[in-house]
Amino acid sequence: MVATAGGPQSGTGAGSRSPDLLPVVQTVGRAGSDRHGTADWGTVTDGNDVVSSGYSRSDHEAAADLARRAGEVLLELQGGGLEGKELGAEGDRRSHELLVALLAERFPNDRVRSEEDDQSEALLTDVGRVWIIDPLDGTREYSERRTDWAVHVALAVHGAPAVGAVALPGLDLVLGTGNPPPLPVLPARPRLVMSRTRPPEFVPFVAERLGAETVPMGSAGAKISAVVRGEAEVYVHAGGQYEWDSCAPVAVALAAGLHASRIDGSPLRYARPDPWLPDLIVCHPMLADAVLGAVRDSGMVGRG
């Protein structure tokens, strides 16, 4: 049985690996191509020294397949007779149970952190492989039968978001690290995507500084995916999130060549003992300096 964040911890064993192993190194906090969070995810380091590890090509395929299958279950449920909170709760439950069962079958030695799991026991270490899933990102949007909800399936390796897939079932689309889209062309006026229900107080300041148009949207996965797809150029959040809200879309964003970091510019790290990850920036790399500067000048960096 797969070990969950709320249950016994197990290391990464041979049963979770395939013969076509790829070395994985995340370069953290160094000058050069990764200074804006666009690191080469072929390697993973703890911030100082390279840590020996790897993942297989089939992990990319598995993430995309699992996200797609969970999305199909959610669409089928959405077509039934449930409504409102009851629909959202049942969608969360069914998608979680499917994903955890499939991960247990395919990767019996890997750990899993899910939004729907008991979080009373922390992960003991970020070393090794940890699947981080959000079975239904945007429960409110899903229950309202909107399209801006998602399914997140990610694999963190030594804390780095190495593999990820985001299913957008309402758009009949799966974005994944196995086949990331090309870096979008930067338009003359950037678009800043923000929460449609709880926009952070500093967003107007950042948007004005960037000369950006604001675009309200639902789930975190949908907003980051909009940047990945070139429908927006900036997503800034500092209102509180958890690892499962961003791990998969951040993995895809980085694979596509986008900038992704904390709002102070430090790397996004996952599979920590505490899943709280309250802030992030995902943006076109040519806007990274301007976005980081605007957020810093807004006074948000260092709060909380």
C-alpha cells in the first residue's frame, strides 16, 4: 500500500522505478539560467550539493494518465443529479480515492500527499519521491459547473517539483511535464490573472506597476495553466495555499520555461513537513525582474 502523508513513511524502493531512469537534478539558488526559477529539472540538489536520485520517463506519462482519468470521473459525476456542496464533496472523494488507488498500484514504494488525506502527521523528510495531488482544485468552480477547475498530479523528488500534470477537464486538456507547451510570446501589455473571489490586496498595485490588465479566474491550477498556455503572463499569490495547490502546475510551468518562485524570489520547495506554502509567483521569464520588484515595493515580502 502506498504510504500517505498521514500514515507510515517509507523510502523510495526499487518497486517504484522503471528501467529507463533519468537523472534528476534541481539547481537551486544559483546564477545563470535558473536565477529566475527556470532551472533545468534534469538534476536535483538540496541547494548546495547534488543529491543522487532519478525518475523515469514513465512518471511523466503516469502523471498525465492519472490526471486525465480522474478528470473523466469528475466530468461523469458532474453530469449526474448532485448539486452544489454535495457535488463538490463527492467529486473530492471519488477523485481522491481513484488517484490514491492508482498510485498505490503503480508506485507502491512512493509516498503520497493529498489534500483529502489526514494531515495530522507530517512527512518526515522531503528526501526521495513524494506524489503530491489535489484531486479537485477549484471545488467551488466544479460545483458551479464552470470550466476553471483542475486535477493536479505531481511528483516531488528531494523537494523539487520534477514531474507534473494538470488536467483541465472542462477544456478537454491535460498539460504535463512530459510534453510541455512552448514558451508563449510576450504581448505588448501583460495580463495578470487573479482570484475571482479573493483577490490579494496588493494586486492593483502590482498590476498598475506592470501596466497589466487583470483577469479574474477560479482555481490555482487554472490560473497557472493560463500563464502556461499564454492566456496570461503573470500570476501572483500571497493569500495562503498548500503544496497540492501549486506543485503540479508549477512543475509544468518550469518545464515550459516560465519563472516560478516564492514572492521573495526563493525557490519553491515541496514535500516539507508542513504543507503550508502561502505565496508564489509564476510569470513569463522576461517579466520576472519587474514582477519581483513590484511585489517587493508593495510591501508584501516578509509579511507573516
